Amino acid sequence: MGNARSNTRSLASVHYMSVSGDESNPTMYEEPLLDKERQLQQKARDDSVDLGTVIHQLNSFFAVVWPVSTAIICSSLAASYISDPAMKQAMTTYMYYRDIDSSELSTAAKTEEALLNALLVIVFIAFLTFGIVLLYKCNGMHIFAGYCILYSAALLGLMGSKLVIIVLCSNLHWVVDRISLTIVMYNFAMVGVLSIFYQKGIPGALERGYLITSSVIVAWQLAQLPEWSVWMLLLLLGFWDLFAVLTPMGPLRCLVDLVQEKGTPIPGLLFEADVESAHIDEKTSVQSEPVNVPRRRFATRDALPEEVFIQRLLLAGHADNAMQGRDVVDASQFRRQIQAFLYDQSSQCQNRSEELARSFERNQLRLWRNLYSYYGVDFVSTQQPYPGIQVVFAGSVDKCPSRGEDQPDKSIKLGLGDFIFYSVLVARASLHGFAVFAACFLSILVGLAVTLYLLARFDALPALPISLFLGIIVYLLTITLLSPLLDELQASSVFGI
């Protein structure tokens, strides 16, 4: 996910991040961080929230509610109807205390053992998170990207095959030969890896479908953990997110600072949904430029092959000999800037940098405007040799790819980790009946809505804590009060059953 995308508001996740913004207005995305714009120089802000912001947050909620609901419902169905004793035994081996649920210990003793199990998992997650920070600081993110690709392939191919075998052979009693299953699941995994990490030319709906599938598989695995341990783990995850995101020494905060310094995006698994703007009154929007000013339309990487784009640039450069009046560098430095830029964009046309430098030596800003717009560049670190966004588009009527302060977001990104732990909570609750499932499911959606609303008032919020804490409270209340009441009413034939 190397290319940053503009016009996005992100709900990001523990290990993954993306970068958007211009030099004066960087926007960081973390998981499980709901991140609004983090200004380098904080300005005094009003506590009031205008109607347009509230409507936008409401539209953001509508954009993610269906994929989140789909992942939760599928995970709950999988946890309820797909049983694998071998998987339960394998997941138990990761716990220090393995027989908490079946033991006859007191509630206090079970809570203590479950707390220790969860603390060990949190410590492991903390080491991984700090390891990612270290990899990023040492320019070793290609190692992390390779791990993500291998893990996704193994998850979709191996664990996906296990689920398919359980459903088809054990539940439906179908006969499936090994060769056909291997071929189908191999192709399924490869298409999934390409759609998640390569993305070029692949429909967004397919990518989103694979991300939801991955979250369902992981949630089904984690739902096999012992009862006491998994609930204590969810509780501590909420506190871990608060520490990692909001404290100055939190690893995610350190990661944000490093990304601000280097300006290099981190590969990750992010679910992106389009935010509908039908409920926003266009009359309240702010016009940043006159209506009748003509604006050039630039080609984009998704709409035009790279070779064709570079060839058209070269032809346009030869035809235009107009001299640029400012911000001109010498020919050798200009060539090095183009080489560095094409290398950072993983371009297949890096060997054409010298030709581009010769063609646009007299009109360098025109080349940079086309390149930035084509590759979707909306943030340039001060450490990069090529010019920044504001320098390239200063005084131009052409559209700058960065998001203006008054321009509404066009999409929202939700980290895959949020999908997974929302699904784990509701999947475990579904094992206690439909009433507990419905209560926890609604509490997760309410917590997500509250978090999105609070995002309009605060700069950065972790996405998990509010939903997890609310879900755990509702689960305990439903188990101790509502479920016994419903059982008693049903036994007394109050409902006529």
C-alpha cells in the first residue's frame, strides 16, 4: 500500500499506517486509531461542532456499518456452527493457564489466571509493535511488508482450506478430492494477496471482500480461546490501545512522529469505504476558487498506463519551450530529483528520467504537477530532494491533489484489527444465545458511532476501547440479568411458547 490516497479520513489499525496531506497539513493514520488531522502547529479550537461535521460523521458511520456488520455476523455464524476440537486445543496451548473454564476455582482465582494469560498476550503484542517502530526507524519495512504478504497467503490458503473442509465435509457431508481443493484454494489465496496488496486494476469490492474474509477467519480462530481468557484479553486490549495511541511514549504515537519525519507510508491492511455526501448541503460548501476559472484535468495512474503517460509527457515537453520564471534548478539536480521521485513511486519507467529532465528543463513545475497528479502524491517530506506540494502548485489554477481544509473527505479507512476484535467479542457472545448476540452486536455499533462522533471534537481517538468496553459491560449485564429473566419467562410460558 505504498501509494498514499488523498481525500480520505481514516480509521486505522495497530500495525498499519498510511499518509495523506500536504507539507503544512500532514494526516496520519494508525490502527486501531481513528485519526483526524494532526496539525504540526496546534491551533486553538472551538469545542462546538457544526452541523456539517456531524452530518459527515453520520455519513462515515453509514459507510462502515454494513461491512462491520457483515464481518460480525459471519464471524458469529462461524463460531456457532463451525466446531473444531483440534483448533480449540491448539489455541489453548498459547495460554499459560489452560483449564480455567473447566476448573472448580473461585471467580477471583479464575479472574487472576485469566488476567495473567491476557497480560502475556498483551506483552507479546507490545513487543511486536515496538519491533515495527524499530523496523521503520531502520528502514526495514520491506521485511514487515513481506511478512504481511506471507501471513495473508497462509491465512487465506491454509486456514481457509480448513474452514472449507469442515463446512463441506463435516457439516454438509460432501466429498471433496484433495487435488481440486488445493487448486481452488491456491488460486483463492493468490487472488486475495494481489487484491489486498497490489490493488492495481482490481475492483475495490473484491479487495473489501477479501479483507472481510480475512477478518472472519482470524476472528473464528481467536474465538476458540478459553472463555475467561478471551474476555480478559478484549478488556486489556482496550487499555492497551489507550496507552499506545494517547500517551507520549506510546508506540503508535512514536510511529506517527517517525512518519511525520520521514514521510514514507507503511504497508498495511486497511478497509476503505466511500462516504456518501448526499446528506450534505452543497450550499454550505466553501468555494476555494472562482467558478469560471478553467482547470486542467490530469491523467491518473488508474486510468492511463504508465508507459503511455510518460510518452505523452515527453511529446508535450518537446512541444512546449516556454521558459519557467522561478524555482528552476540546474539540469543535473533536476535529473536527480526525477530519478529519486520515480524510484520512490516504484515506477517501471525509471530509465526515462534523463529524457524527462531534458524535455522539461525549461518548465520544471509543469512536469512536477503532472507527475504528482498522476501518481497521487499528496505529501512530500522535507527530506526528499524533489519539490514540495505547495511549491509545485503555488499560484496555479490546476488542482492540487492534497485535500483542502474545507474539502470534505471522500472515504473512511477502518483498520482490519478493529474488524477482528469487534467480531471476536460478538462471536463469543453468540455462543450464549441470540439475546446476548443481539445485545453485544448493537453495543459494538453504538460504540463505533460514539467514537466517530467524538472524532469531530478530538484530534486522535483509538477505535477499539469505547466499543469493547461497552460490549463487555452489555455482555455481563445480559448474562447476569437479561438471560436468566428471559429463561424464567419462557419457562413460565409467559410468551405462550
